[in-house]
Amino acid sequence: AADLSAGREKAAQCATCHGLDGIATAPDAPNIAGDSRYYLKDQLEAFRSGRRQHQQMSIIAQGLSDEDIADLVAWYSAIEVTATMPQ
Amino acid sequence: AADLSAGREKAAQCATCHGLDGIATAPDAPNIAGDSRYYLKDQLEAFRSGRRQHQQMSIIAQGLSDEDIADLVAWYSAIEVTATMPQ
């Protein structure tokens, strides 16, 4: 089953652009904090299969096993986000 | 130039899946709150040009002008997000 602590460890490679907390540190990367399990899994599989393409993500996703994806999805989907709209 | 209040109005059509505050209400949609202007613009243009494809987003993006994109990007990028990691 998906493992939160394994996900946190594996997220170290994602943190460079997405942050360990899922708030992007690179301008061309999205925030992924608190995204749904469905969406995160679907996007990682899309990058792995080529259904979606991005210079770095396509390469990174090739190296991900199904278990890696499950653990990373568990980690980033478990992050709680709040959003404050401009007044 | 991009207009925040126009963006808020135009975001009504996005809110069904992404929320007015950018926190997704549909499981197959990402949170877009606080994403960078670069990323939001790039993704909307990708859906509009077909570089990225999604059943609903491809259709919605066809109807967006450059000004619509600028206003929507202004709105969603201006939303402030916080992320709290699991302990």
C-alpha cells in the first residue's frame, strides 16, 4: 500500500521544483500540495507513458515504479492547503 | 494589461472544477491557487493549441482570448496559499 514516509523520502527528488511541501519553487512548475490522489496519479502516469510531455517530468517519470507513484501521491495529496483570495 | 477583477469574473466558469479560490472541487482537476503566472499561462495556451489535451479543458481553452488568459492568470496567481505537511 502507499506509504507516507516513503513518499516523503522519495519527494526529495521532486522538491527541487515542487517543494517538499508541494509549493513550487520553480516558476515553470505547478504547486502540487493537496492535489487529489486521482489527479497526481493520472499526471505521473501520463508523463511516464508520454500522454503528457515535459522536458524534465518525462525523464523523471520514466524512472518511477507504480509503488513510487503510489508513495509520492500519498505524500503530496496528504498536504493540507489553504487559499486566501485577493480582496 | 491583466485585470484582477475581470479575472475573478471570468473565473466563474473555472470555479465549477477548480473553485473560485483555486482549490479543486472536482477530483480530476488540480488545485491552481497561487500557481505562477508562467505556469498558468503556459498550460492554458497548451490546452488552446492542443499541445496538452483534456476533454473539458481543450474545449474551454478554445474559447479563451489572450486577454481572457491574462485576466484568469492574474486572478489565480494572486491567490495566496499555505501548505501544512503531515507530521
